[in-house]
Amino acid sequence: MLAWARGRTSEVQTRVLIAIENEYRAYREVIAAGIGTLRPGTEVTTVELDWLEGELARLDPEVVVCSRPEPAGSGVRLAWVELSLDPTRPTKVSLVGRRSESTNLTLETLLAVIDEADGLPRSRGSREGRIP
């Protein structure tokens, strides 16, 4: 597990959890580094898929980027990005219940999802109070 929160003096605005298979760990860490560098108010944590459930409960992230679909009963998230590791299949994005698909998702598009989630109201630690 790796968290990109170094050198932060301000309060974290958005928590992002990235969970991708270990075979793609370099991809996972590069995505985290890009988000952490370009969005300094964002706390980014990376985990193996085996740790996903526990980290969802522990971190309560607003945004999840994962190579699997959102599991039933995982709580309400502002955004869940089901990242396709196959370039011929689309990545699925759920943002406050709105669903879309994108092939070859770019970091710019992922940052736009995080920015939109960051602007939405939520109450820390209360999943029920997050989405208006």
C-alpha cells in the first residue's frame, strides 16, 4: 500500500483509492503519482485488489479507481471508475449515479472526474450524507 500525501500542509480535500492487480502495479503507481502531483489536495492510496474491501472501509474514499466493478454493499461513493486494462474494452465511470464509458481513459479525463467529485457536497465518515 502506498499513499501520496507527502509534503502536504493543507487539509486533504478528496480521498482517492486505486486498486489494480499486482501484474499492473507500475500502472497503478504511475496513475497515483500523476494524481498526487497534479492534485496536491488529493490523498491518493494504492492497494492490491485483495485489500480492496478493507481499505474501502478504513479510508472511506470519495473516488475509487479499480480494475473491477463496484461490489454490492461497498457503500456510496461519489465516483467509481472501473478501469479497463484491455485497450479494446471501455472504462466505466459512475459519478453520483451518472454512468458513462470511455475507451483509453486519459489522466486528464480521470482528473476531471476527481475534480467534479471534489466539488460535490459530502460529510466525512457518513456515507449516507454524502450525496445530496
